[in-house]
Amino acid sequence: MQSNLLLESEEHYISRLVTRVAPWCLALFFNPYSVSIAGIKATDVISLVALGLAIIATVNGHIRTLAHGNLALICLFALYVFLNALLTTSRLSYAIVDAIQWVSIIAMLAIFHAYRCFNNTKVIQQFIYLLLLVALMTAAWHIAHGYDGFKYLGATKFSFGLLCTLTYIYRKEVKFAHWILAVGCALLIFSLERKAMLGFLCVIAADLLYVKQFNHNNKVSNSRFTPILGLLIFALCSACMVVVYFGVDHFLYTAEFAPLDIAFADQSSARWVSNLHRKLLLANGIDIFLQHPWFGVGAKMLPSYMESYFTYSELAIYSHNFLLDTSIEYGLVGIGLLGLAYTKFFIQSASLISLNRHALLLGIYALVMVFFVAVNTTVILIFLLPLVMSRTH
């Protein structure tokens, strides 16, 4: 009897500790003043510690506590990242680093899921407050140094969009949500983060046009939803008819995205003009992907393949598109696993929308964001958060 009480007391203490630490661990991924020792950042240490704890829990038979249905395909993707080195020219060390990067973040989120951190309003509220602090510190640093836009402190630029999105989604549960949202929107506009603005607007549109049409019993209000659905279908069909009528080549030439435009682009100007550089990265990235469609070129190999397309080696970087970068390095097999995970997530969230309103809207934001950002640990965290926050039953 006494031993059971001790176990319950210890479990309660650990649960309280994890829920208090969780928002700080998540916020560290956006920390503008992160300290690294020998190239190892605080977020790396946290993720690796979480991986170790997850391994210990698995060995002790607690894997069911950690398991989340939406993470199964992500874990399979992480395993494929490691095995992919055997199918491509990538170094095994690169594949190991990438696999550990994914698995360690999965382990951290799985531990937070096991202790129901994402169902705890206080955890989300503290995370939002910390994101606000990060956003204010980032803005202050840029203003003090006279920069236009808040993009020069690495992953901190992702805090503005996520702050606005989370505050909007949890506006009924978070204290002072309207004030935080007002400050967050102002910072988002001055940050000049167009992808974050687009993602946030898509969340608001999805909430107003789709999510709010459902009541607490997952039943849709047909009087409002049917006209909206019909309008969206009409707009999609109209867009397809315009493309078919004018032809894809017409739009490529209009956007200066045709093969000749890419082949004879001014690469010297691309060193200073961001939009031209990104257009070249996108076009060249698609070409690399078409040459290695199934298994890709391997972990960390994209820049070396990109070098053959540029006169200036400093232009040969990732394409600023999470989906394209992942497709290039891991092929259709890799991006297919991630796509299946998100497809399963959206289907489950839509079927249990009364339980998954928050996760569904955050998933829309994450999916929009990954079209415009390169792969890093913060982006992986944003990408995986909705999957872990959702409820499968």
C-alpha cells in the first residue's frame, strides 16, 4: 500500500515537472540568444535527453504511453532517412545526423504527449507568453541595429507567425489573448514575414469558412456550409479551365519561369535579388528532383548537386521549400511518408473536429509554412506539433 502511494506521489511529481518544463523547452527552439558549446545548442541537448528518456521508457515497457497514432509514419520516415544512405550517394554520417534530428524531436513531443501537456491550457498559455517575449526581444534587437524586417536572428523569425496563430486558435483559453494578438499582428507585419502572414490568413479563412460551420456534435450547418463549398468548387473549376485554355507554358513565360528564362538568368543579380535567387533555386531544385525521383540524392547532398547549376557557389543552397528539399533528398518515398502522415491527420481531425479544432487549424498553418522555408529543427517542430496535439479518439 505504502509503495503504491510512493509511486503515485513520484508520478505526480514527474508529471508536474514535465508540464512546467514543456513550454520552456518548446520556446528554446525560437530563442534569439541561443548559446552553443562546440556547435551543440541547448535545443539539441533537450532533444537528445528526451530521446534517452523515451528509450528508457520503451525498455521498461511504457511504449504505449508514449505512442501517438499520428507519429507512426513519422517514425517510419526517420528510419527511412537512415536506410536512404544505402540507396544513394549520401554519407552514412549525414543520414545518421538527419535521422537523430527527427527522432529526438519526435521523442520530446512524445514525452509531452504522454504527460498530456498539449491538453493542458496552462502549458499552451505559458508557451504563448514565452513566444511573445521572444518576438519582442527579436524586434528590439532588429530595431536597435537599424534593420528593415526581423529576419536576421535565425529561427526567431518563425516566432511571429506561430505567436499569432496560437493566440488566435486559443483566444478563448488564454488570458489577455486579444491584447497579445494585437501586439503579435503588429510585430508580424513589421517583420515582413510574408509566409507567416499567408499561413495566418489561411488559418483565419479556414476557421471562418470551414471549422466554425461544425457544432459540438461534429454536424455541419448545411445552410451556411453548402454555399461556401459550392463557391470553392466553382473557383477551383474556374482556375483549372483558365489554365487549360491558356496553357501552362503561357503562365510560365508570364512569370519568367520558362526554361530559357532560367538558363539565361542573370546570376550576378541573383546574388542581391532574393526573389530571383529563390526562383532559380526552385527551378533547379525541380530539375534535380526529376533526375532522382524515387529515392532522392540523399541526406545533406542537395547543395552539392545544386552547385552545377550556378556560376557562383554561394548561390547553391537549399531551395527554401521544405517539401521540395525533402523530395530532392529523400525522393517520392520520403515525401510520400510525410504526406500520408498529414493526410491521416487531416482525415482524423475532420472526423473529430470538435476535439481537434486547435490541431486542425495549426496543421493548416504548418502546411502553408513548409512551402516557403528550408528544413531545420524549428521548422520540424512546427511541422510535427499539430500531429501530436490532435486526438485520435
